[in-house]
Amino acid sequence: MGDQDEMKPESDAFAAYLNNRLGLNVTYQTEPGGHDWLYWQKILPDVLTWLLHVRLSDGKPL
């Protein structure tokens, strides 16, 4: 999530709700930027790497 995203306050609150109220272990991090392609071009490789790591770590074949 970009720090300048107009939905950041709602996303922050939702992540806190999932973690604190529901006890779910969610990954939520913010980076400088908005909600545009410049932000996604920067962050998408890291997101895809994270998703692949999570998928491979569960022991199931792709």
C-alpha cells in the first residue's frame, strides 16, 4: 500500500482489525507512493516473490 493512497487509513484500520481483533497473522506494509502504476511497477516484483515463497513453503505442488 502506498503511503499516499487515499484508502490508506481504511486499510490501516482493516489490517489492525485482522491482526488484533481476529488474531490473524497478516502481512501488511506500506511504501512511499500512491495507488498508481508507478507504485505497482516498483512493488510488484517483491509482492510476486513473496507470494511465490508463501506458495512454495506450504509444501503443495504449483
